[in-house]
Amino acid sequence: MIKSPFSFFCRNGEVLPMEEATVSINNIEYSYGFGVYETFRVVKGVPLFKKEHIERLFISASTIDLEHGFDEDNLSKWIEALLQKIDNETYNIKILLIGAKTPQDASLFVFPLNPLFVDKKLYKQGIETITVEFERPAPTAKTLNMLPSYLAQKKAMRANVFEALSVHPDGCVYEGTKSNFFVVKDGTIITPPSDQVLEGVTKLNVLKIAAQSGITVIEEPIKLDELSNYDGAFLTSSSMKILPISKINDLEFSKIPEVVKKLISKYKEFIETYTS
């Protein structure tokens, strides 16, 4: 068994020793992955956008008709109680909401994880990606049904690239396996329609920063066979923040657009202010 470097987790509102983090094999919902989740970063002891992640967790649960007896206010308090038990300054918090045959039997877990850090040089040189034909079920919900994304990420690993981008039967690129996707044209940012992807919390914050900075953002389909028409591309997520793309399949972007550099700088300032 892999031992966690953390000592405590929270189950249904109770903070417990990590050794008690077990699940019943008799609950078929665990086996079938009938659940939703969220992951967010804690920086300098400050949970980043806890409220927004909690809200999205319950929206995801509603989307897949996962009934439960939990509420946002109590979950927020439980997270704070767990954070009081953790000495680390920087780590991730994961929330799992698992359904059951009745709402009363649903389970809610909150636990800390070691954070994944992106190599700093990639923010200056960009990352390589591939496209893979796959769709996530219930795309606007963050569910535990991760098989399509998992298989796509395995292809990315075999290709020795950072991320795999989802291409649907309509020939459009929608999102990464764990990230939101954007392209840039003449200083304007284009991102796929929000009703076809998971709206990341980082993405929504980046869009706010773009609006405040006078940067135009358009939602429209992004055709795979038209990617060469764009000046650049980038991804966003809680762990990646804003990460430029240098290559998609065989298509290379010669440089990172200035508007992306501006957003990276503005987002860094935004996080520093949030955690100060």
C-alpha cells in the first residue's frame, strides 16, 4: 500500500487519521465510478478559489443526477477543519462525492495530495501536444468516468508529449484531458463553446482577467484542420495555470503570442494578491 505523506483526511464531515481512509467494496457505485470530484491548490496555506470549486462540485453532481445530503456551507467548514491539521504551505486538496442507492448513503471525502508542479521552462518555451479522437460523457461535469481521458493521456505519454487534446467527430478541438484549450489570432483569444466542455475555475478567472485587460475573447468551434491559421495556443488548469503550446501534432508555433505572455504575467499577479 502506498503511504500518504499526509496524516489526516475528512469523511462526511469528520476529520480522521489517514489510516482510516477506506471504502466498502460492497458499494457498486464505487465500482462504477458514479461520482464527481474537484481538485484545487492550497498556496501559503490559502485555498485557491475554494468557493468556486465547491459550487462546481455540486453542479456536477446535479448534472449526473447524483443525489446526496451535503451542502456547500458545511463542506466549506469541513475543508477548513482539515486544513487546520496540515502543516504544509503548498499542496492540493481533492474532494470526492460518491453516489449511492439513496441520498443518505452518499459519501464525501476531502483529502490532501502532493502538488504537481510544471517545469518553469515550459512557460517560456511551451509544451508539445497531440490530438486524440475522444469525448467525455457529460462533458460539462467533472465526473469520475475518466476512461476516455485516461486512454488519451496514455497516448500522449507514449508520444512523449505533455498533453492530449480532445477532437470530436465534428472535427473540432475542444479541451485537454485535464485542461481547457484556447487559440490566439491577432491578439484575440478564441475558446470552444462553454456548453461543450468543462468550465475550469482557472479558465473563468483567466477570462475575467482578459476582460479587465481589454483582451477580446470569443467562443466558437476550433477546427482541427484550421489550426495553422492561428498565431498560437495555450491551456489552463489549476496545476498548469496558463501554459503555452508550442506544438500540436506536426504543427509548430514559432513563438508565444504577446497576449499570452501578458495573461501569464497578469494571472501571476492575481494569485499573489489572492494569497497575500
